[in-house]
Amino acid sequence: MISIVICSRNSKIDTILLENIKSTIGCNFELIAIDNSKNEYSIFQAYNVGITRSKFDFLCFIHDDIIIHTNNWGVKLLEIFNKETEAGLIGLAGAKVKTRMASGWWDCPHDHKAANLMQHFNTEKNVNWNYGFEAADNIEVSVIDGVFMAMKKNPDIQFDTTLKGFHNYDLNICLEFKKSGYKILVTNQIFIEHFSLGNLDVNWLKAIIKFHKQYRQFLPLSVELHPKDIQAIEVKNAKKYFKEILNLGLNRTSIGLLFDFFIIFFSSGLHKEYFKK
């Protein structure tokens, strides 16, 4: 049995999504819809409300703009949790490495990621993502995307409400599960369609930097990656995000970032370029 939690931008859940869940889940469930139409909650707060209200041992956090195309997906989730007893969190997209440098979960080489979903883009095109499952149907990763997250309930694990807004809740809960010794998986046994992209604006950038400062002692995370490979990804992300920070005029943040990652900048020669800027 599964408790489904949705932080809704509207006062009511769309009937199409509700009927989709009912017709495909294949097991008993409860739907906990957090009405956030008046923007009363951060997503961290809303999801914790969902955890508190839930009565089942497994929870599934989903966006309100998806359609699930797999029949009996709830049964499949429970089977994975029963088989993979060390797993605490399951998603449909994620990465084997999460750098210490501020970055999204997707900021790593393609062969270190796994995903199984259809993503719609603002250009009205959509793309089927199905990769990373050459070795198995369930792949261990370090972090997952928040569009669909199934969680084994643990009274000691919740979302961190000191983090605000609507960004990085997925990274937050991943780090909390990793800190508690659980594995995180991405599965290809469930397929969804996602109708929107996240908004990677200045608020997202500020939020991702705050998240990394809070969890810096636990990063980087990796699954089967050599430290030299991680270092190369750190440098690439340093180039990308330092450029974004400078372009947005966040000069105080950029100075702090230089000192936090001085070794990366110095060893890669980036300091010559960025100290001038």
C-alpha cells in the first residue's frame, strides 16, 4: 500500500491525473494532495505535511503535471523495495555522481546517468529518455530527480525546512537517505510522461549554492567512480556555474565560491581567468 503525496499548484487535483493513478497503480493507495494554490508552503514543508498525514509505509512524491503509462506500477515499486532491501529511495531519473561544486543532478557525463521517462519541452517537442540500464533494470545512483520519488518511510528522515522555495528538495532527501546508509535506485520498470521543465533561473542558482553549502561535508557522492573522474567533473561544473554566477552579477557569491573551491580553480588553471573577472 502506497501513500501518494502531491504538492498542488491548484486547489484540486486534475481529474485526468486522479483517474490515471486509479487505473494504473494496481494496489491500495491513499492520495494526499497538499493545496498550495495560495503558496502557503515551501515544497519542503508541503512534503513533510504529506509524510505526517500518511498512513502507509511507502510514499510516492509526484508532480501534478505527469501521466503514468505503466500498469500496476505500485505493485512494481513494492516488489523492488522488497527485493532491494537496502534501498530507501527510488526514482525514474538520476545520476551516479553528485559533485561538491554547485550543480544540478544532471551535470555529469551521460554514461553516469540513467532515466526512463518522456520529457516535454517548451518548444512543443518531446523526447523519450531511456538509457543507463544496460547492466540491470534497477541502477544504483547518488541522486534522483524529483518528478517521481518513491520513499521507504523512516521516522528519522524528512525534508529539511531550513531550505526554502521549490528547488533542490530532491537533492535534499537524497542526501538524507545517503547519510542514513540507504541506497538510492533508478528503475526502468515504470514509465511516465512529464509535461513541463524546471525553471533554472537566478532563484534556482541561489538555492543550489545554499544547498551545497549546507551539505558540503557530505559531497561529492559517487557510485563506482574514480576520484580522478570526479575531479574532472568538478572542474567542468566549476566552469559552467562560475560563469553563470558572474553573468548574473552575484559578485559576493563568486568570491566565496573562489575560496571554497580554490584547489579546483588553482589546479585546473581556472584561477588565471576568473580572478581577473
